[in-house]
Amino acid sequence: MVETSAPRKTAIVLFNLGGPDCPDAVRPFLFNLFADPAIIALPGLLRLFVAYAIARRRHKTAQVIYEQIGGRSPLLPNTEAQAAALKAALSDLEPLQIFIAMRYWHPMSDEVAQAVKAYAPDRILLLPLYPQWSQTTTASSLKAWHRAARIAGLDVPTRALCCYPTDTGFIQAAVALIEPALAEAERHGRPRLLLSAHGLPKRVVAAGDPYQWQCQQTCQAIIAALNRPDLDWVGCYQSRVGPLKWIEPAADAEIDRAARDRVPVVMAPIAFVSEHSETLVEIAIEYRHRAESQGVPYFASVPAVGTHPDFILGLSRLVRRRLASDRGDGLDSDAGGRTCPSGFCGCALAATDGSGATATRQEGV
């Protein structure tokens, strides 16, 4: 009789930012955010003091923002829907369980690592819902996860996907959502497409973070897939806060320019794959009001890719390739190796042998 080995149990951990689940959670959420050394690069006690001060000063304003979308962030329910869709797309790989780890609000890495340990997987795949790599997002989430896994005693072969800025499924989903908005906008003139990503301070990019470069690759891939040779478009950055200089062009400045040019605007998120305050409030409400008050003839906000079938299919293909490679611990990009130019020392794979095998050790994540 031929014996067959039991299928390997797989745990997939989806990473996202997290958001407050009630008004009282806004202040501790903000504290967790600004206490992250990847966000505020100050020594420990000083950083905690600054985080406390910012959270105390900003939480009332943030509560007003969340009141406009029901008093809580929709990010966790949206991520849960993405996890369910991805699990269905990977049903042939059972036994498989998908977990969600948020960076700044529950469920956070400490509690999720304990749940993964209880599941007792044979292998773990870490899958960020940040298409573009940054030290402030994916790197921070991976660092928090590996710390939590060590504390939990979770010693299982683990691979992570660092980025997928031009993944076909991601791009096709974005294009499918942008095209009807452009078609409607054309009824009001020649539209300008604003492809918007969350901004970063210029000093972060100057230090070698490849986020802006990867956002540019996403924009170019979307424009190529739209295949409109005369399309008027701009990649821009939103959510600027504080006194530091941020990467440009700024989204609000581009809306002002569109108002001066009297052109209709279609605005689409390219670094957010789930709806949350930056898409539902900042883009769909605040930027819309700014555009209309300044005379933009038409403004459309495009939803995040969410559970669009193309995006979920793209994620499932990325998962299958990572699991099929079976190379043990390490990092991979969507292309399998480093895609960022050599000048970006903050690239996830900058300290690897090309396979990602040493990244988690040398980068401390």
C-alpha cells in the first residue's frame, strides 16, 4: 500500500493599517500610530511623549472624520471580506486559514500570532495589503509580526510578499473601476485622472525608501492598461500632515489646478486597496467639496479595488507562486526578486542575495 503524506497546513496573514472601531478607540489608535518609530523617528521616551501629545491634540478632529462614516473605520470589515474572498479563491489548497493582523488597532500582531500558533500551521505566508513597499507600512508591519511571533514561540517556516505594485490582477481591477468613471466624466469635457496615493515626508524617500518610485510604477501600469493615448493624468499624494515637506505633487494642489483649467476630475486611489477614511472622507467628501467649491465642472471618486474579482484573483496567483516556491524563510516581490533600482537602499530586498533569503534577518523584520 502506498502511503500519501498529509497536506501541509498553511496560514496566510493579511496585513493592514487598522482603524478605530468606535469613537473611544480614536485616541489610542492615534497614539499607537505615532508611537511607531517608523512614523516618528525619535528616541523611545521622547517618541512616546510626542505620540501622546499628538493623539491628545488630534483625536477630536479625527472623531469628526470618523463620524462621517458611521463613527468607526470600515477597514477591518473590508479586510475580512477580502480574506473571505481570497480563501474561496484558494479553496483547493485546504487546509488553509487566513488571519488578519492590523498594525495600529485590533486585531494586532500579538493576539494574531497566538491564534496562528493555536492553528499549528506547517508554513506561514505574510501578505501585506499595501501594494507598494515602504519602511512606514509593510516594513513596520513585518517587524511587529516577527516580534510577536518570537514572543508567541511561533517557529514555523515563514515567507513574506514585500510588494506587488504592478501585479496584473491589481492593475486590471483598478482599470475596471476607473474606466466607467472616465466615460461619465467625458460628458463634461476632457477629464483629468488623478491617481492618488498616501504621501510621505520627503526625508523618508530621500533616505532610500522606494515607495514613491513604486507608486509611479503603479500609475504607469494603470495608464498603459487604460490604453488612452491622449489621456490627461497625474500621479499625486494626499493626507499631508505636520510641518515637514512631503512628496509632491499634492492632491489638493492638483484639484486647485484642475479648477483653474476648468476640467472634470476623476480621482482614484492607487495605494489603498480597502476603503477607509482616506478614501471615503478625504477623497469622496473633502476633495469633492474642494473641487465643487472652486468650480471643477465634474468630480468622480473611484472606489478602492476591495474584493474586485481581478484583484482577488491576482492575490491568489501571488499566494500560489509563493507557496509553490517553498524556499523557506525570506521575502519576495511580485516578480520574485528585487525590482527597485539599486539606488533605493530602503528596498525590501536591498540586503538579500537576490532570493530574499536574508532580508528578514538583516533588516530586523
